[in-house]
Amino acid sequence: MLALQSLQFSLEPVDNSRLANLCGHFDSHLKFIEQQLGVTISNRAEHFKIDGQDADLAVARQLLENLYHETQSQVLDKESIHLSIRELQQPQQSAQKTPHVPKRSTSDAGTIKTGRGIVKPRGEHQYLYIKRMLEHDINFGLGPAGTGKTYLAVACAIQALQEQKVRRLILTRPAVEAGENLGFLPGDLSQKIDPYLRPLYDALYDMMGFEKVMRLIERNVIEVAPLAFMRGRSLNDAFIILDEAQNTTAAQMKMFLTRIGFGSKAIVTGDMTQIDLPAHIPSGLKHAVHVLQKVKGISFTHFTSEDVVRHPLVQRIVNAYDKFEKDAPPN
């Protein structure tokens, strides 16, 4: 068994309110970090001591220094701490597998400015995703739930609108869910459709605020609609996001991609492991990836379970399902 090592350091400038933010109520943040990194942390004011395995000490110190820097502008919570840990623990071998991934500096962080703050990429895939969305007119974000595909796309859309690079935002998704049917839901057509579009509304409210979003919807600057409503339209000077694209048919995907007009940008997001279409209908997302892979001007960003930025259990759940599906005997 390896002997435990100790590391002592101080955080500056000394600021009691920032230190309280870092440590959390009754040191809850420090306890969470201890649990995640397998170290023991003690402190007296700005003086910190970390006990643990040698390899974990540098990570823990870097994490505490990064989080203390963030306390200048935000109130820390477990989610933001978890994301910072994930960013520090990003496997080094991923850079070896993808040598084309550019190294980021602190001044080139790929941040996105929205109405209610700044959205920062977590990990190289998110950074690449943002970079490609800025550079290409059509982008595909592919991967499991919780990797930030839709959230970052909405953030880029809001920034483009605020900078007047586009005149409106259009967010759409197919009204298809596992084992459910619109006809069985109560209400008129609008009330039936709204639940399927709720994740898009949530992202907008989070970044712009409820009242501002509703004003922009009333002025038709923001439009949230089911995919079927896109047919026959030509969309110029718009930022268009197609979410849950794994549930489109090939015909629907072609219809959507051919709506793109001058000055417009389209983002297509989806998880090809969560297709809810009937078994005999092939996914339009799978078909598009195969057909468009080598088309110039279209980018594809593939996320993995390592990019999951939700609760730590989400990554383990995704990995467990992947392993089960790989090990399951063929039908």
C-alpha cells in the first residue's frame, strides 16, 4: 500500500467571503471534493493541507485554486465543482487519440456570452463543438444524454442573436417519444406539442430569463415548433436547432436540411442509442451521418460518456447500458 503524502499551500488574495464560498456550508464543498478525489482536506482560513496519494495531491490543489478563482464571479455549488473536477480529470489519452485537437490557453477558452452570464466549454469535445459551430453553417452534435449538445447549441444561438449575426432563433424537434402518442395527450394541438419542446424552453429560460424569452416569442424572434412545421419554409438569417434528431426519418432530415437559407446556421443534435421510432423505420440521423460525412462545410462532433456533465451517476449509467448492449447476444 502506497504511503500517504501531504501538501500545504495558501490561497490568495485572502477574502473571507470567497473562502466561505469555496468551502461551502459546514465545509460541504470540501467534503464533496474529498469524496470525489479520495483525499483529505483541512484548512485554517486561507491555509490548506491535503493528504492523499501523491498523484491526487496536484489535482486537488489545482482544483482548489481554480475554484477559488471562480469565486470572484460565481457562487459555487456541487454541479460547478463536479464539472471542474471532470475538466481536470479529462484523460490524457484522448489527446493522443485526437492529435488534431488544439490546445487551449486561458485566453482562448471558447466562452459564450448569453443574457444571464457566460457559458464555458467543459473538456476538449465541448470546445471543439463550439469552435465548429462558429465556423460551419451546418453542424451535428452526436452522443449520449448529458454531454451539453443542446445546451451549448442554444447558448451559441443566443450569442449570435445578441450580436445581430442572425435575426431569429428557431428551435425544433420531432414530436416522437417512447411508447407515447400525441393523440392520447389532453388539450389542443399547441398543448399536446409543448411537453415535447420543454427542454428547449428550459435552456432558453436558463440563459435569458422567462420574461425576455416570452417577449421574443411574442415578436416571433424566437420560434419553438415541432419539426413538421418546418416543411415548405425557407429560413434566411436564422439560427436553427434540430434537437432529438435520432427520431427523424430520412425524409424529415432531408426536408430540414434543405430549409437552410442565406445567412443561416443549423445545428443538429441527437443520441443514436435512444431512437424511439418504430423498429421498421430507420433513423434519419444515422442516414444523414452516412450520407453527409464527406460534404464540405458540414461538421460532426462525437461525444462519449467521458463528456457527460450531469450528475456523476449519469456517466456510469451510460457506460453500463453501453456494456450491456455490447455483451448482449444478437437477436
